Amino acid sequence: MNSVRIVAFKEGDTWVAQCLEHDVCVQAADLDTVRARMEVAIQAESPLDGLPAAPAHFFDLWGRKSEFQRSGKSDGTEYEMALCA
């Protein structure tokens, strides 16, 4: 089973979520919707193996993650999502 990390952050009035291990990104007006859209994007892009990793600065964001974390599963891929400052 695949496992991915997702950083979520606010850019202006928009929430953005970026998968680290595979370059999949979504945005929405609120955190719940961005999480739901990421689950749909993971399903739509499966299998993820052919996608490159996210750009390096998103990995830097993961290093600054807050205590908020959510985990879930989408199309056989487990994920951990964290808010980043």
C-alpha cells in the first residue's frame, strides 16, 4: 500500500494542499473541501508511481508543520495531512 504526506497551507483566502511524494496539488476555499479534493485527486491520478515528487520547497514546509494532522485513505493510498506555517 502506498503512503503519502500532504502539506496544507493558506495562500491569501485559498487553502492549498500539496502531496510531497507525488506532484498532486489542489485548492479550495476551506480546509475540509481541500482535503476532500485531495482524496479525489489521488484517486484520479492513480497509480501515482509515474508522477514526480513535489518541488523541494514543499518538503521544507513539511518540516515546519503544526500539531494539526489528519490521516485517511484514498483509493488504497494512505495519507497524512499537516498544516504548515
